[in-house]
Amino acid sequence: MTRVSRRTVVRAAVAAPAVVLTPHAFAQTDRRPVLTVAVADLPSVLEPALELNNVGTRVTYSLFDTVIRRDFLGAPDGGGAALKPHLAVSWQRESPRALVVRFRQGVKFHNGDDLTADDVLFTFREGRMWGANAQIPGARAFFGVLEGVDAIDRHTVRFRTRAPDVLMEQRLASWCSWIVNKRQYEALGMEGFGTNPVGTGPYRFVSMRANDHMTFDAFDQYWMGRPTARRVIFREIPELSARIAGLVSGEFDLITNVPPDQLQVLGAYADIEARSVVLANSHLLTFDATGPQTSDKRIRRALALSIDRKKLVDTLWLGRAVIPPSHNYPEYGPMFLENRSNPFDPERARALLREAGYAGQTITYRTMPNYYTGALDAVQIIIEMWKAVGIDARLQVVESFAQMQARGQQVGNTSNSTRFPDPLGALWISWGPNSSFQRNGWFAAEDARPFNEAGLALERAIDLPERRALFARMLDAWEDACPGTILYQPFETYGVKRRIGWRPYSFFFMDLRPDNLRFS
Amino acid sequence: MTAVPLETARRRGDRVPLDILLCLVFLGIVATIALCAPLLAPYDYATQNLTARFRPPVFWGGEWQYVLGTDNLGRCVLSRLLYGTQISIAVAFAGALLGAALGIVMGLIAAHFRGWIDDVVSLLVDVQAAVPTIIVALAALAFFGNDLVLFVILVGMHGWDQMARQTRGLVLAARAAGYAEAVAQIGARAPRVYFVHVLPNIAAALLVQVTLTFPATILLETSVSFLGLGIQPPMTSLGQMLGQGRLFLLNAWWIALLPGIVIFITTLSVSLVGDWLRDRFDPTLERHGER
Amino acid sequence: MALFLFRKLARALLTLVACVTAVFFVLRLAGDPLASLLPDDSPQDVIDAYRVRFGLDRTLWDQYVSYLAAAVRGDLGLSFRDGRPVAEVVAERIPATLQLGLGALVLALATGVPMGVVAALNRNTAIDRLVMAAAVFGFAMPIFFLAILLVFVFAMQFRVLPSAGSDTWAHMILPVVVLAAATAGKVARYMRTAIVDILGQPYIRTATGKGLRRFAVIAAHALPNAAIPLITFLGFELGTLIGGAVVTETVFAWPGIGRLLVVSVGQRDLPVVQAIVLLVAATMVTASLLADIVLAWLDPRLRTALGSRGWASS
């Protein structure tokens, strides 16, 4: 690999204007390195709001910008929750139901267009984000509260909500607020845009091949400054051992999804480093209320109570994963409830099983082998823990979500992300009325009623003590119905070449902006 | 039949050569394990000891509690190796028997009826030969989902085409020799003629054929399980142990290398013994070797 | 020869049609394709719409005929994963697999043939036993085991060779060696047997008797004769190579057909899986047709034997 000295950077900077005029000279003068990232999976399309998941946002974060930026790196653990200007330079409340946002001037899209209020309105239009038949159903969880978005001038926009909403700023900093280019989107439609995206991010789309790779080039007119890598290639390498071997043998600069067992392996190489961060994402078990046995909430609660989470964390996660106090996280700040826990109580579990008349019927636990880090190991340990209280669970390894959620499932796994630091950005999105758990009846309607009442009230509440009380009610209802239970917040480990200066977030985004990617 | 010139009279003495003897001893051990793994294994294959993960084998500085060390969940590698061998051999053996039975029946049908039925069977053989079994197996597991019985059937599909070809040729040759016709003329019915009079005469040759396809059957089972699609946890097999264990090559090599070595020596032994049997008993057998 | 060609061609086509038919009926046997495509709770009108779109509302025979017609046109449907035409998804992976497969074939022949010749010429000596031991080792070694051993040694311990992807020539080394090992071992055994046998033939003995140099005799007589069984063998061996490519491409993250198959099986992308099965069948049938033609051309006596019945073709 070429080393980039300060002199070459200066030389490159001097040469930059010439580069624009003579594309051919580009290859010779651009001494910035290429960054190759091996990921476990790639999204199938790059319409940013359509791929709201770990796999999609990891990549789209480099192509698009959010309105407001959550300052993850403002905290030492990569989980900062402060908001700072990004595409928006400032924002202010007009009323509890309206937020006025002033956008940065001179921001360019990859196709040369200037960012204007038109693009913002297009991004947040009813038909895409929040209407009854919005193109992107998943977006309603973030922006369903909107009543309208209007342009005040070329760079100022007003977001109006139907009810008072204290979270609008957080929503605009979430992974659903990426601004898309109106001209490109209108020309190609949703599907075409998905394979030929145009945003304002530090890298612009060059090419992709399904199940193989995506290539992005530096967008030198990026408003935060010139990107530090000439090109970024995301390679899809589903096999963990191939990712690690590739990092070791020098083909990859950075790899994702390294399970804790492999830290020792990476530690054996002087030029490679493991960088870990506890994620704002929890692994959960789901209990299907439509299944035999798991239809009884006493049995569901017994399943949850008999898991020794500490032991799981100590063995599988080197003691470094975090067991959150229920579906309730310190990053909520004032909304965090202190007196909660995620108890391990095998005695209580046995009592509940007796009460429910459980007599050793088989309970089917379905899991995909590689989707969630460590899932296959965790499930085998959990089944042994259940055996200790008399539950007979049988493991069924499946290949897809569709198979996992097909009829006959009793226990499955899932993960819940904290999309923005508030119960409404986590518990409510994951388990609320729009979630698949409620729509499919796995979180049964009668169980969900008190949960939904509290949640709907929380959506409209603005007073903090009232909001805390409503959140507590929601959490009580969720724990009582027990449609699922949290195992732990895993830590995500990236394997990185030591010479690459890059810090991970506590979320899936990979920040490759010039302020967080350096080569030495 | 392919006109492959054969080296004749190789190893035709009565003494069993040393290498073959070693192979036979090893295969004897494997067969014993396959038959009574539960009696031999110190632990159950799924018993975890989470405080004893990644323990090395005795000869690598470990303790006698776990002779061949433990894996990532603190399970005894020796026990898993024994159970894994049992499963792998059982699946491969069941598959090989199934394939042989199917092949023999198809070959008999083709040889007996001749005419268009013969043509249909030969077309089926061509279709089978046109798609490598591992691809058929992966596709079928995708279509139907993972299932042990299906998996055994898929493994059994391997090699039936060669068996059918072989049987048909041998039966036709036997008929040409005349004794089948002779028996038939006394009034015996066709199945009886074939199963009582023809099969025993060609049994040795067919047995050798089974031996020749068996290593490929083992490799098929282990390959598919290695890819994570055959035998599923908590059940284990040699291929699955290797597939899961290769993640730990750098920090716990024994998890992957030990099952790999067992697979290797087993296929090697069966191949060598198969070759030896062929040369000894049936020099006319076509030499497809392993496909 | 024309009749022979016609027969072989007809036979190959028949085999292909049988393969397509088998895949079609196995797919239908596997249950409702919509069950794996649509979520469990899909509304009835959505299910109906898909039924019409995939033609599932028509009779089985109608479906079969239109499926056959579409397959002939190369129209294999759309990938479930990203909605692109399957033909396109599969086609873009072909070059990588060809590169790997041809590389392995060349390497296998380049090592296997000389090994076999050397062993045959030094029959029953230590050299023979050594070479043959290496050959047996090659084909008894499970391909996935060899693959991870080589990755472990060359990529992770000594860090001299890349192990994932296909960016440079160096990337080819490990996967090609892994894929070639088994075939090379078998080629060596084949060649040894063939040469030993030919050396025993009267005409070769006569030739050596006339004082021609041994090497010249082998080059002029033995090798061409050995080529005939070798070609037959390679026709079979193609299947091994394709099967081996599945494992090799997975271990080495090689962006070819084999890895696409494993990924598609994992994602239940049935149209892609089905297309790959048909592609492999077409390749194998074509290869065996070519092998037969080459054989018939090399040795006209084989034409009657090869042409008579399907059974004889292999």
C-alpha cells in the first residue's frame, strides 16, 4: 500500500483544481489509498430508507447525509447522543408541533445539483415517508407523526406534526432522514434510484454487483472536505474465516462482525487491531403467542426467567457485552428508569411452569446460524439452561427469516435497535402496533392493549414526569405479557489495520467521513 | 463400457500387503466407533462445560479429563469426534446402500426388459450424471428445507447411476453365459431368477463397486455439512465439526483438524482397500474411480 | 459420421429436456413456491396477484409448456433477492468460475500427466510408489480440508498469499491448487495405468526393439493412445470440478457460480438455484457430447460402439 505523507497530501491538494479539468490526470495524481471493507452482507438496493437495518445503513452512511447529525463520537464509548448541525445549520421550535430547520448553503449532490428545500420536501413527502400508502412502509415508524413539510425559502423548511412531538430533532438525526436527490429520483423512480443512488455524502456511487461488492469513489466537492480515501470498496464476504484470513493476508483493510472468540486470533498480529464497541442494539428471544405452550404467558415468563444472562455474557462475550435493565437504556438520559432489571430466577421459573401445568412438552427454538453474532452458540447454551428448570427445547436451524417465522415457531431470535435515544425510538418501534410482532399476532392483541395505550399516550406527552410514568407503564405491560426478552447488548468488533485511524460508533453506521478516517 | 486398459496381475498374491492391512485395521476401528459410539464416548456430544472452553488435547498440554480437548462451548472433542464419526458413517453408509439398491434394481429392469424401458433407464442415468450430486443436494435442501431423511436420500442418489450401469452390464453378460435362461426355462419367475441366481454371481463385482463409490459418499456428506447445510447442531458430524471448527484454527486447531484427519484417513483407507479388492477379485471392472 | 453426430446431438438434447423437466416437477413437488416467497400473513389478493404473475393459476401442463418455452429462450425468471433477471445474475458470475475451473484443469493435467508417465516408466520402484502415494493423497484429501489447511499456512501463518476474492493473479494460486489436487491425483493414476498397459502392447515392444529411444516411443505412440481414455475420464471429471468449485469458491470468497449457489440456497432464491442447476446440466451434457465427438474422431472404431445406445456413451 502507498503511504500517504503530508507532502503528498499537499501535492494532491494543489493538483486538485487541475484534476477536475483533466480526468485522465486523476489516476496519477490521486495518491489517496483505496479502502477495502469486508462485510458479512450487503443490502440489495441503496434507496437509503428502504434498507433500515445493520447491513444497509453501514453502507448508505457514506453516500447520504442526515438533516441533523447525532454526535456518536462525542462520547468516549462511541455512543454520544448530542445533536449537532449537519445538513441543517440550525433549527428552532416554532411551537410544540412545528420545527423550523435552516439548511446549509452550497452543499452539492453527487450529480452536481445544489441541495435545496425541494430535495428536502421530496425526501419527506407524504407518498414516500408518512402517508397511509407510503412507498416506504418502514419509514412511518419514524415520520408517521408528520402532518406536513413546507418550504419557507430556498434553504429553510418547516416540519409540522399532528400532535406535540418532543422528538422531531431526534427523528431528523435518525437513520431514516437521509436526503435523496430529487432530480435523480424522479428520473429513475424508486427501483432505479436504488441501484443508482445520488446523495450528498462523502462518497459517490460507482458500481455494485449483488452478493459481491459495492464500489464508491471520493466525492471531492463534499461539503465537509475532501474524503481521505480515493475509493471505498465494500466486499460481501459472508464467511467469517474468509474475512479474517483476508484481513490477515492484506486484502481487506477493515472487516466487520468479528465475534469475541476471534479477538485472540486478531491479537496475534502486530499490524492488526480489534476495535470493539457495545452496540445500541440488543439481542432478544421472541416468544410466539400463537404457538402451543408459548401461548401461555406464564410459560413465556418462565422461559425468560430461567436464562442466566450473566453466564452467557461471561462465556460468549468475554464479560464485555452489557445486560440492560430491561428494554430500557441509560442513553435515554432523563427518560432512563433506574429501578429496573432483567432478572434470573430459576425458582420463580419452576413455580410458573408448575402453575401453568407444563409437563415437558417440546418447545421449538428456531434460529439462523450466522445472522446474529454468536446466536448459534447462545442458543445451545440457553437450551441447556432451560433443561435445568425442566423445559425441553429443541433447536431447529433455519436459513431465513421467513422460515424462522413460519408456523410452528415457538421461540425465535431478533434484535432491537435504539434508533434514537428514547423509548419511542426503541421499544415502541420494535414492539408497537406497526411492528411485525403485533401485526402477526405473536404479541397477542389482548396482551398488547395496555402496552399500546401507554405508548400512544407517550407519543403525545411532552411533560417529562408524565413521559417517564407512561414509559414505566409501557415497560410493565411488555414485561408482563413477555412476548420476548432481552439477552444482552452485544459488542461489535471490527478488525482494522492499525495504520487506519477510524473509530466505530455504538451503532451500525460506519463513519468514513474525512474527520473519522485517516491513514498513516 | 469404457475400454480402459488395465494393468493386470498387480498384487495378485494371497498375502495382504501391509498398507492394506493398516487400512483395514483403521476401518475396523471406524466401524466399531460407528456401531458403539455412545458406549465409547466419555461424555454426550452436547454436554457443555462453559468453564472449560478451548482446552487443548493431552498431547498439547491439556489434561486427561478431556483427552482431545474441548471446543468453543466446552464440549469434549473426543466424544464429539466419536459421535460425529458415527453420524457421518451412518449417513454415508445408508446413502451408499440406498444408492446400490436403486442402482441394482434399475440395472436389472433395464437388462431384463431391454427395448424402450432400457432407453428410459439409460436416459435417467444420463440425467443423474449430468448434474453433480453436491449441486443436486444443495438445490434440494434449498427447495425442501433441511431434513435428515431427505439428506440421506440425496446422499443415496450419489453413485446409483454407476451401479445401474454396472449391474446392467453384468446381467447381460450373465445372460449371455446362458444359465439365467436355463433357470428361466425350468419355469422360475423373473425376480426369482435375478435375485436367487443372477445376483449372487455378480455380488462380488457389485460389492467392489460400492467400495469404490463409498469415499465419494463420505465426502459428499462432509462437504454439505461443512457448508452448513447438512447435519445441523446440536447434532454433529465430521464435516460439521470441521466447518464450525475452522473459525478457531489459530487459537484451537484441534477442533477442526482432528475431524479433518479422520475424514482424510477414512476416505484414503476405503479408496486403497477398494482398489485392492478390485484388482484382486475383478480385474474387468471399469475404472471410474471416484467421481 | 453424420448419422453418429445426429444421434449424439439428439441424445444430448433429450437429456437436457429431461433435466429441465425433472427440475420443473421437483420444484412443484417442493410445494407452493409462493410460500417461500411471500410472508405468512400476506393478504389473499396479494397471493392471487402473484399466482397470476407466475402463472400458477393455470394447469400443470400449461405451466410446464410455457416453462419449457421460456427456458429455451433463456428466460429463467427474476431473482427473489433483487428482482434482476436470473440469466443476468448468473451470467455475470460465469467468467470467474471459468477462470478457476480452466486454471485447475490445466494445472491438473500439467502435473498429473507427467506424474503418471514418470511412475509408469519407473514401475514398481521407489519413485513409482512415491509418485503414486502423492496421487492417492491428492484425491483422498477432502477438498474443504485442503482448502482450510492451505489458507491457514499460506494466508494466516506466513501471510504470503491472498485468500479471499479474485482481484489479482496471486488470488488464483490457492483456489486453483485446491481445486486441481484431486483431479491431478486421478489423472496421474489414469496415465500410469494407461501407459503401463500400452508399454506392454506388441507394437510398442516392436518399436523399442527397433532401437528407437524409449522417450520417443512414448511421445509418439503411448501418449496419443493414452489420450483416449483420458478424454473419457475428463468428461466425467468435469462434474468433480464443478462440485469442487462450490466448496472452493465458498472458502476463498471467489465470486463465481459456486458461491452464488451457496448464497442463493441460504437465501432460498429458488429461481437462481434452478438456473444454476440447469446451467451445470447444460455444461455437462455439452462436455460429454464434445468428448464423444473427439473420441469418435480420434478412433473411428469407437463410433459404432459409442453411437449405438445411450448406455455406451460413457
